[in-house]
Amino acid sequence: MRIVVAGCGRIGAMLAQMLSLDGHEVVVIDRDVSAFDRLFKGFPGEAVEGIAFDIETLKKAGIEKADAFAALTNYDNTNLMSAEVVKHIFGVPRVVARIFNPDKEGTYQALGLDYVVGTQFVAHYILEMIQPPLVRRRARCCENRLELVEFDCPARWAGQTMEWCEKQVPVWISYLVRGDASLIPDWDTRLEEGDEITALATAKAVSKLERYLRSKKEGERNIYRHRRRW
């Protein structure tokens, strides 16, 4: 593929290296010529000086033939503007942008742009190292509006139907792994303890589900402690 990367910071330079080593044709844009010093020695791609959302700069980078574009500068507004120009004016099929301020998520969603919130990603990663999550995030879809998650069936859900479960927390259960078998459940499928559940949910629902599962788990621990004391 031909991929244009806007921003030759640490992440942009690393992405350019990874893509180049995979055999892709890479072009890097940055307004600061000295930023290109971060590119690895022998970088086979192109380096274009200029502003990421400037039409002429983008044309010079061959955006009209690009298969993908990544906006990775250190400025949210630059990333947003360049991503919008590339997607809606040049029609590049794959456009991804980096966001520093999570408050801008709504704007990206309204424009139909894919994005990664670096601060949230790092915070979640550190949180998972400190406190392993009960709800495991696997991917995002639908313009980052929904998350694909996995979690183990809690004991109190055993024997309950999909309809009952989806009323407990707002998730859409789509897939189950039960022992060595896998199945796509219907409305009347009943869960068994130990089932691994794959579901779709909003970020807000994922947080609610995590709290729900953790509270039940802590509740079970507290009951166990009281029994031991008794």
C-alpha cells in the first residue's frame, strides 16, 4: 500500500519504520525538516516538508494515490483538519487520527473519522497492569462508538437467558465459547457458569459492566470472609 503519515514525531517515525519494513510505500509529512532525523537510517520512503492539511503539500506527498493516511502530529486541530481534508476531499479509504484531548471524540464521530485517544489508551493499559480487568477490550468498531469485549459469565447469570442478561447491563451478546465448543446464541439461549462471552457495548456500558462484575466478585469475597470468621 501507499501510506502517508503526517507528523514525524516518535510515533510517526516508528509507524513509518514498521510500515516500511513490511514492504509498504511510505511518505512522511512534517512542517519541521529536522523532525525527519528521527527516521531510521536507510528509510526507503519519502519525506515532505509542509503543513499536513495543506492541499499542495498533500498532493506533493501523493495523497491522490494513497491507500491510507495517519494524522499523528502533536496538535489536535492539525490532525482533525488534515484527516477531514484527506477523507472528504481526496477520498482516501483509510484515515486514522491521533487525539490528545478526549473531548474531541464527538467531533470525530460526527465527521465519521477513525481515531485513537492516546491518553485513554495509555491510562487503560496502565490500569490493566495494576488491576487486571474482568472485561477484556478487544477492538473498536462503528466509528469508535462500540467496543468488542470479552468477559466470563458471572455465577449469578448461570441458567439465565440472553434476554435477561441484556437487561442487567446494556450489552449485545454475540458469541459464546463453552468448553471446546463455540456458538452464536439466540434470545432463549441459557448461559452456563464458565462461558466466555463476546459482546458489543458502548464505552459507558463497558465501564458499567466492569463495576457490576467487580461488585459481585467483591460481594462473594466478603461473604466468604464472613463464613470463615463464623
